[in-house]
Amino acid sequence: MTAGASATTIDFHGQRCVEISLPQGDRAVISLFGAQVLSWRTADGTERFFLSPKAVMDGSAPIRGGVPICFPQFNQRALSGRGVPRHGFVREQVWSAGQGQRSGALAEVTLSLASSPETLAIWPHSFSANLTLRLEPNTLRTTFGVRNISDLAWPFAFALHSYLAVDDIAATKVHGLGGRTFWDGVKNLREPHLRAVQHEGPLDFNGETDRVYEGIHAPIELDHAGTRLRITQSESLPDAVVWNPAAKLCATLEDMPSDGWKRMVCLEAARINVPQVLSAGQSWSGWQQFEAA
Ligand code: TA6
């Protein structure tokens, strides 16, 4: 892998990663395994992402934390029964990192992945994909791009499955979802077409939460311990997933400490309910951006 002066190859919890940083002190780390952002620290020293202390870091399983990429399916909703793993397979592939760039108060690096005999055995479509991580003071954007390099159109679903760190889930609120319709994956797991409407006012957490909100056009805000994180996403990603496993489900996750659910919430920018169809030769991209107040 090549890294420019502004992107350094580092070992991070045993994973080969690329680090980008700014003179102001902001820093982000992305793993070659899965092109998964594992850390974003703003200049004030605050770590913004949750990375499970029990995450599997040897490349044998997806990493629990940071920003896993879900492609070409979300959970097992789109391509189930065809042998594609839950949340797809790119989060378990080793990506290549390109030259990093820094110009003033902006640093970025792009990782890439192309279909291979291994991926074609899982999902029979040729693609090339890239993930660009862009860092500015107090702001991080992840952009995923994919191109259909086969002769046939194919559909896919997608999510940037971001794990955000919170001090205490019981005192955490999410603003900006009032009035949006959602599918409740806890109450209606077997009825994916059922919808409820989110009440006005902030969403708080009183138990297992697993929802796919649709029609997301305005920013969402994560509010905890007196700090706010503003989250925006591209028009190509109309859905937002909110996930917290709470105590019972968390206890079944081997790569989570028993109290890990108290310190994280996933706020994911996604395209789930209406899969994207990509024609031969066509490209698509989607991004999620975080701004710390
Ligand atoms: O995004 C929410 C979700 O689909 C949940 O249903 C939950 O299972 C979570 O993702 C984690 O999935 P994983 O395969 O990473 O354990």
C-alpha cells in the first residue's frame, strides 16, 4: 500500500490501518480489513466512534465498531437464501489503500476493492468499489462508490453501519426523526412491510431498538452528555437505521462486553427499502457526514 505524507500506515489494535490527521489535531483511522473506519478523534481529544473492547481484530470476523460497510445487502433482507452473509461481504475483504492527500485543513484517503474469484463465489456480480474518508476540523465524511463492471444490471442494498460512542445510552437522545415512518425490527421482525410513525420530539432509548426510518432528508442529531453530533447523508441514502441491542441481546454477542450496549448507538445512513439497481457500466455513490458541535 502507498501512503502520502498525510496518510500513514499504522498498526491499530492489531489491524493494518491508515491514519489521516490535521495540523489542528483531528485524526481518523481506517482499517484495510473492510475499509472500516475504526476511530475518529476530534482536536479536543474526544473519540467519537465506539469500538468494542472485545472486537475480533484478526481478520477472521467482522469488526464490532467504527463504520462497517454493508454491501450488497443490509442484514439479510434483500438477498437472503443465496448464501450472501449478513450485511454482505465487503466488510470482510481486504481493501487496498491509495495515496493520501492533505491540503490545508483537509485530509483524505481512498481505499478500493474489486470483485475477485472469492467475491464472485459469494455473489456472482463484477464490481469495483471505493471508500473515501475525508477529514476536516470537527467533521468527518465517508463516501462509498461502486461501479457495475459486468454486462448485466444488478440490485443492491447498502449501509454505513456507524457505531457512535455515547457516555450513557439512558441519557442519549436522537433528534430529527419526528414524523418519519419506520419499520420496527424488534416488534415486527417477521412483518417487514409494517410501518409506524415516530412521535415528535427526540427519540430516547428504553430497551432493544432496531429500526429502519425512511424519507430522511434533514440532519439527525445525536445528543448526549451535553454534546451534539450533526449527521447528514446523501440523497442517494434515503433510510436511517437506529440500533441499540440493550442488555439481553448484547449478552449474546461474543464480541461485546456485557455492558457495551450502554456506551454505543448505531446511527446508519442506508439504502434498504428500495434497493438500488445499477446498470452495466453505471456508477453510484452515497455518503454520511458527522459534524461535532
Ligand atoms: O443495523 C442493525 C442490525 O441489522 C441489527 O439487526 C443487528 O443485528 C446489527 O445490525 C448488527 O449486525 P452484525 O451482523 O454486525 O452483528
